[in-house]
Amino acid sequence: MILLKSLSKKYGADGHAIVALHEVNLTIAPGEFIALYGKSGSGKSTLLNLLSGIDRPTAGKIFFNTLEVTAMQEQDLTIFRRDYIGFVFQFFNLLPTLTVLENVLLPAQLNRHSPAQVRERGMNLLAQLGIAERWQAMPDQLSGGQQQRVAIARALINNPAIILADEPTGNLDSETGLHIFEILKRLSQEQQKTVLLATHSLDAAQFADRVFQIKDGALELR
């Protein structure tokens, strides 16, 4: 379970501060698919960054089960992100000099699993996402949709409980984008992954369990 308590984030000094989030309260159940809808600069990415501990709130607290994320030191936050969070980005962020499989396995290098186990899991994830036959390909040999599938496999390699997807379809055509939404929905339903999707598209609404619009720093249920 994720719990946000009076979460606020301001940028800049008082008097000239920009309020990104203002006293947000939210409870997210395990396996729930939440869409955060809003235009660019509305605070969607800010909320994802706060949830992962990449950014710190101005006020308020974030809990994941019994862990208070907002009380963690940087070293503990690094371990928290490694063990519990998978990131999916708009621009894929695949390393161009690594193959598909090498990109997928990269986050697992911080864990202590055997290379054989990690490789097997990576290939299984690529198979589940329908791209196993391209495991030796380089990123520039893939379509945008294929690259995003690789990015999702990479996000899942450490079996995280939470998937944070920041505009994951922003660089894809509408049909391919719908396939990515379907994948995220399956992760929520079949694997009980908690998915938080930041998007400027209401097409995500048909896949999410709840859709919130961020407006004037507040979350409004749509």
C-alpha cells in the first residue's frame, strides 16, 4: 500500500514559489492502476519523483507499507528504488552500445542473484512482452514500440512492487501506445504490480482503475 499524507512540493523562494503539489492525500492499494492526467508542467512527474525519493517534498509524508520513504537517507533510498520500483520513461533511455538483453539485465547488476538466474529472467520477460527474438539486437534496430517493451522488461527485471511510468507513450503512435497501456494493465491485474502512470492523454483512462487530474497542485478524481 502507498499512502500520501498532506504531501506538498514548492519550487523557488517564498513570494516567488511555484506550487507543484499542495497537501495531497491519497491511498493506493496493491495492484491498483492509477493514471495521473494533466498538461506538461502540471506536477505529474513531480509526484512520481517524490514517490521514488528522487525528489524531496516541501511538507508531508510518503509511506510504502510500513516504510516511511520521506524519512529515508540517500543510501536507503537507493536500495528502496532498486528493490521496489521500476521506471518506464518517455524516451526509453536504452543504452545504445548494449544489446536488448544487456539493457534489460543492467539494473540487476546491483543485486546478488546469479548471472544465470538473471539472464533466464530477462529472457522470460522479453518473451512475455513478445520481443524475445530480438534479444541480440541493438536499440537503433528496433521500432519505438519495441524499444518501450524492452524498457518495460528492464523495469521488471528486479521484480518491483511499483511501476512508475512517466509519459511512456509520448513518443509512440496511438495504436502502439494503446498496446503499451494494455501491457501496464496486465501487469496490474495479473502480477499485482501497482502502476502509476503520468500521461497527458485521456486514452489511459479506459485502462486505469482511477484517473486523477492534477490541477493547481491538487488531485481531482475524474
